[in-house]
Amino acid sequence: MKILRKIFSFILGITVGGLVSFFIERLGHENLTIYQDVPDMIEVEAFSAFIANLPVGAFFILLFAHSIGTLIAGFIATLFAGETRPITATAVGAVMLCFAMINLISITSHPVWFKVAEVMIYIPSAILGFRILLKMKAILKQYPTSQS
């Protein structure tokens, strides 16, 4: 049954992390006026030109969204897996990294600095989520609940 728990926590982590990334990206899109006239991805040249002309802040919002989403994914996966080692969190980070690489390959007009930063954030963010959970558990152990 441990393996089913780990699989469930893995899927839940990726799902929650992906949703968090999506919602942070959407908030960024709503606050930047450049996103009002986004060409369809089917129009490859127009979409590539759009991505190439995005302001630097838009790329930082994407990096922030992906790192926070992966951090939360690692946290959730570890929480539900009940692990003391970062196995599930690292697996979640690796899968989210694969999704990012697919995105970077399919949309080639991202700046090089963004591609490098994007590839570098996933595993550390997932492990940071794992470490935050361990720190929280250690703090909570110091304050046992009183039962009347």
C-alpha cells in the first residue's frame, strides 16, 4: 500500500503544482497589457515574434510561477507520501522539468537566459518544498497539542 500512497501523492503534487503555476501565470497575464493581443499558437511566426518581444518582467513572472508551483508540488507530494527523504519531491520536480522542456522545445523563441533559468529551477524548487515541510514538522513537534 505504500507504493499506492506514493503514486497518489506524486499525481496530487503534480496536479496541485501545475494549477498553482497556471493561476500565477494567469495573474501575470491579466496585469500585463501586452497579453491582450496574443496570436494563436497555430500561427507559428506571429507567436514566435510575440514571445521574442515580451518584456523581461513577463519572463520573470513565468519563472516565479513555475518555481512556486514546483515548490508546492514537492511540498504536497512529500506531505501525502509521508516520506523523510526527497524521493517523491524529486520525482515531481523531474516530471515538471520534462513538461518545461517540452514547452521550451515547442516554443523556440524564448531568450537563452530564460531557457537556462527555466531548466535550473525545477529540481531545487521541489527539494525546497520537501525541506520546508520537514522544517514545519520539526517546529510543530516542539509545540505538542494539549489534550484536555
